[in-house]
Amino acid sequence: SFADIEYSNAFTYQAYHYKLYGPKYVWFLPGWLYENWIFDNHGPQTSHYNCTLQQLMEVADYYVAFKGVTLPNISEPRLSGYQPDEFKKAYIRFGNNYHLSGSYAYHYDGIWAIALALNRTDEILQQNYSRSLRDFNYNDSIVKNILKKALNEVQFIGVSGRIVFQNGNRLGNVRIMQYQKNVYVNYTIQVGFYNVFEKNLNLNGFNNKLIFQGNFTPVDHVKRVVTKLSVRTEIFATFAALASVGVLLSVILIIFNILFRSLSYKFLLMIFGAFLAWETRHVNIQELNDAKLIGISIYNVALLCTVGVILHQFTTAEPSFSYAIVSSFIIFCTTVTLCIIFVPMVRNVKEGKDVTSFYANRSNKVRSTVRDTAGSTQNAMDIIYFKREIDR
């Protein structure tokens, strides 16, 4: 809410300059703003806002306000004994025909509520504490707590309707008002009613209806929509079939490897083999061709996995496409690796070579080559050492 009408005007001016109006916005202004407040407060005193009256009305159009029911027509007898017409006449006489306040009925019922709460507080003090309100002082926390509780328990029918308090606030029915300049340019009109006691909101049965610009209701919060995304059946079936073929090929190659070459599949052995492949990548020996194949396989896996992860980050919005990309890289990567490693072995078997003795011979030659290389390296180091001694 705003302290006074000047603040309301200042707000609407700022809303215009910041473009905070239109179909996406609905503003709520105080219900106690009096009729013609837009026109009466626009003039030389507001020229520094640099906003015209038409611009101000464009922002204020369709704003919503809430007002209480000043003198409702109810059948229950009022505690004061006044009927609405009688109370209004008495109010005018009391004010010497001056308009004192637009919320006069609430002020009058507020005095009644305080009086009833004080009476109840005095009764409790006399019954439970052998005291009275005459003994009150502003440091008396007992009286304060009793009065607060007594006020929350006050209930009666006043001139402004049913009086009930909750946590220190009065509950009351509400008239829903809206400013529609095309209907009534000077003030708001009633478009709804909320009965707080029956928890009933009524937006029908009035001469005018609640209207929103753009013919849609603006949201008052971030709307989160959960949508279930799935991979298309034909794409899933295709890659499932390719994966099944790949699994079958892997099983066949494992059986082939077990039958023609005695191997031990261990994780540490794989790590050590990769290290040896890297260390011997520049050795040009016929028997070390496996090193290049293993190196190519590692390079293939690293490259395709890196590219696949990067592409996946940009395709998550479309699950079918993302699934196809990732699956393609996985199947292609594993298939190429299997072919690089096992195709030479299959070719040797097809040519009738003894794979076991073939690899054994290669291992012996490699060991001999490594020993020769190690001896040559030692001789070179000895020569360098003696040369340094002679120079010294």
C-alpha cells in the first residue's frame, strides 16, 4: 500500500517510465483512494515526473483495489442498536454536516471492540488476580497479555458488519474493485465480492466483470511445467539392434582369442600394456606392431569420447537426437577398437599361421631387442664417462 495519494501518483509515473504496464501486469492500489484522485493530483506539482495525464491513465487502467463493506445490509441486530440509515444520519449530525472520514463505520466499531475487550480484561483481573483496570500501568505485562487475548476473542455485529479478530487483525468481507476507464473514468467499479466467513469468492452477478488486458490472466509466479521426454521407438529399436550385434561380435572375438591365444584379462595388465604401447610408439620393429594398434585404439577412444561428450551438452533439449548421437559414438568407438585389435589376428588364422607360436616368437625377439638396446645404451654411457675423465 501507499502512504497517500501522492505516492500512488509517483508510483504510476515510475511504472510508465520503466514500461511496467500492459497485458503482462496487473497493479493493486489502495482501496481508500478517493474519487477523481488521478485527475486531482495531476498538475504543476507533478510536472517533474515528465508524464502526461494520458500516460498516467494508461498505467492505471485495469488496476485492482480491495475495499471493505462500510454499511452492509444484514438481518442480524447490531450491538449498538443503530440501523445503517439511522447511523449515517447520526454520523452526519455528529460531524456538523462535515465529511469526517470514509471509514467512519470501522472507526465506530473499533471503539466498541476496545470497550468490550477492556470490560473482559477487567472481569479476568477481578476473578483471577483480585485486581482491576484502575491498577493498570504501562509496565504491567499481565494486563497487556490479557487485553490482547480478550481483543482477539471479541465478536459482535457492528454497523460495518460482523466483527471478528484473528491475530490482532479484523476479518471482514471484501469488495473487489477495478478501474476501467472505458466504463467509468473517475473511479473504480465493483467487479467481485469475497465472503471471508464463508470462504466464497463471487465474480458474477455484477454489472461489470473483472477484465485483463490481452484477454488472458497474467501469472503471479513462475509457472513450472514438467514434461516427460522420451526417445522415439524407431531410434531406440535401431540402436538396440546395433548394440546386440556388437555384443555378439565381442563374444565371438573373446571366444576366438581364448582358442588361439592364452590371455589374462586384468585391469592392471591393460594399464601396463597401454604404458608399454606409448613407450614403444617410435620403435620401428616388425614384432612390435601391436604397440601401434593399441596406441591407435587409445587415441580412437579418447577422441570419440571427448567429441561425444561435447556434442551431448548441446543436444540435451531433444532426447531422441541426443540418444542417437551418444549411441552412435559408443557403438562406433567400440567397433573400431575391436576391429583394430582383432582383425590382424583373424587374418593370420585365415592364412594358416600358428598364432600362439607367432606371438611367442615375437615376444622372444622383442626381449632380445630390448637387451641389445639396453647393452648399447650402457656402452654409450661408459664412453661418455671416460671422455669426461680424459677432459678433466
